[in-house]
Amino acid sequence: MDVATEARDSGLYVLQQTGIQQWREDHGTWRAHGVRLDLMDGPRRLAVCKLEVVQREAEERAAAVVDGIRPWASAIQALTAVRDARSHLTMMLADVVRATEAEEEARPLEDSVRDALLAKATPDEIEQARHAQAFEWAGLPLARLIMARLRSELAARHLVLLATAPDLGAHPIHPAWEQPSPFHLPAGESTARGLARELLAAWAVTRDLRDPLITWAVTEAGVTRTETQQITSVSRSTINRLLPGA
């Protein structure tokens, strides 16, 4: 990952601008000489860092901060994908609420909501929903299928984030790195805090997968209890508790 002074069409890189920078304060803004570093994925901004520094020290300071974020670049890219998936899931909730209300009241769904659900659904989801026992298949049955897929996509992206994170203790993140602030995110959220929150969520996903995965591996996939213990370091007593009759 290198440093550029102009935006590119693709790839991970840092966009560097040296000169007068502006920072937000509680009651306005303030300006000073410094360096702005934007971690970019093609034309998309993934994280922003602004440093107040005199001109003669700007290049050295910027290079050090870029070196510090480099091990995290892929994880921050994955973090952005996680947040995209979470945003899609959040926006879907309003359609689910409307579809639920229509189903409970046994009334037709609003055309705009139905059209939105059909636009978001895959062909397989539409086919499955057609066979559902409901007042309107293109309402709650379809909404539930879409939500299930979006939750699975979010879980998958969490696992990618967990896999791409570097050694947490060996690579501290400079506190000036912040996340871009679209409408669904707090303004100025630190990159370290954003990563920490989503890495914890990713860990929860893997924790929740453990028991059903162990059960499936032993009962369906032919992995022995001994192999499972060796691979996972889960105690034999825990494995036996999960599989008392296997």
C-alpha cells in the first residue's frame, strides 16, 4: 500500500495532502498547518487522519502514521464492508415492520413496500416465498427470507474482518484516525473504536457458531471427538456435553 497525491480508480492506498487543515470543535472549527491522510479503496474513503504538524516535519510524521495503519488496511476495508451490510440490514427493518403489520391485519401491503421487497429479493427467495402460507407471499414471507440472507451476509463479513485483523497488541492505531461519517454513523468515530466494536461482534459470531459446528462436524461430517479437540482446543468434557448421544 503506497502513498499518492491524487485519487485512483482502484486499490488500497493513502491519499496525502499537506497544507492548512481544518478541525471541528464544539463551537466551530480551527485551522492550522498539517497533513491529511485518507485511507482509500479506489475512489472510496475508508478512514481519515488529520495531523497538526509544521511543514518541515510533515513528511516524516505522515510516513510514520502511514506505516502504522498499513497492517490494518485490509481490516479497515473489511470493516467498511461490514458497515455496508449492517446499513442494508437496518434499512430493511422498516419494510419488515410494515410487512408484519399488514400480515397481522390481513390487509394488502403498500405497493411501494411490495415493490421494494421484490427488488431486493433473489429469484430463489421469490420462489420460496410463493409457497408460504400467508395472506400475501410478497409481504412478510419474502421479507423474512431477505432478512435471513442479509444477516448471513453480515455474519460472513464479520468473519472476514476477524480474519484480516493483524496482531492487536503489535499494531496500535494512531488515535487521529477516524471513520467517515455518513448518516448512519456517529461523526468522528475513531477508527480504533469502530474496529474494536465490530471485532467484538465478529468474535460473538464465531462463538455462536462453535457449538453447532462441533455438533455437525462429529455427527455429520465424520470428524472424531479427538480430532475436534485437537483442532479447536475445546475440552473433551465440553465436546461430550454437546454430543451426549453421539
